[in-house]
Amino acid sequence: MPVSKVDRPGAQQWVPEGADVEALRAAAPSCRGCELWEPATQVVFSAGAVDARIALVGEQPGDQEDRRGVPFVGPAGRLLQKAVAEAGIDVGTTYVTNAVKHFRFTQSAPGSRRVHASPDVGHITACRPWLAAELARVDPEVVVCLGATAAKALLPKDFRVTKHRGQLIVQQTSRGEKTFLGTIHPSAVLRTPEEDRDAAYAGLVADLRTAAAALG
């Protein structure tokens, strides 16, 4: 049965105006902007430097992130940390978050394995006020969108990861002009057949190096 618009009022009414990142993080557990809050274990907000020069925006929390309440702590997160370091980016200058703050999954029965399900446009739209507020507060110079979901949240509608990845895109934001870059999500590297995985990983590192170079 399709979810009605009433079930997705959007997060705006739960986002405290003018709040810093810690206040946003404290307010996020009360959000009922979409239906994903109910089956998830908890909201997963962000991590990293609140004055970061570069922000890394992913899709949504995974199973381990949902259980621990911290983004990018599962296999994809560990691969991302390795790629960030290899690209010459100081992790202390990064801020990591997701376009959607709750884990969306399917589950055949209670206690069975929870299977990742990608957020749809309605979830991205409902959660966007959190992302806009945190990026406005952190005010990074460069924003890296990891995967199609983050790209849908922040990049032009005609952006396609397969066609435009690694390209620097300058956009007007509430904090002036900022540089954006879209690339694959690290989980896409993990899903790549083993014989092609090294090349996929190298491509991610190359895109992150482009982002690093844009910092000047």
C-alpha cells in the first residue's frame, strides 16, 4: 500500500532554527518527518569536524550504523576511510553525514536479517531540511556526494553518477557559492565483482583526490 503524503510531513518542523550541529543532533531523534523513524533502531546523524573544509554525504545508515548510531562504521565506512586517507584528505578536516538519517530495510520476519532498501525520493525530500541545516552550519568548502541518493538530494536533477562523476560543480547555496562533486558510494565498490574491484576503488580515490585539490 503506498505511503500517503500525511505520513511524510517533512522534517522542517523538528529542525531548530539557528541551531549548531550538536543542537541539531540532539533534536533529530524526535523527528517524525517520514515513516522511517519507527522501524529503525535510532536516528543516525553525523560525525566529524563541525568546522570541516570537506563534507562527505552518503545515502542512509546501514545495519551496523543503525545499531551503533554513528555513520560510516560498517564495511563501506571502513573502505571510505581508507580511500579518504589514500586521497590525501586529513580525516580531521572532514564531516560525514547521510542524505537520509534512518535505516530503510526489509525484513522477512522478526529477528531475521535486515536487508537494505534504498530510500525513495519522498524520504530524501522529507529529510532534506536536516541536511540543509547541518551543511549551512558546518559551511564546508567542498561537498562530496557519495552515490545517487546523495546526488538526488544536493546536485542538479540531470546529474548522473555514471556520466558526471568526478566533475566539480559550483552551486549557489545559503552560504554562497560552494563546490560539489558526485562519485560512487563506497558500497558500490564492495558490490563490484572481485576482478574489477581494484579499478572501482581506484576510481573512488581519484574522485576524492579531485575534491581534495579543489580545497586549494
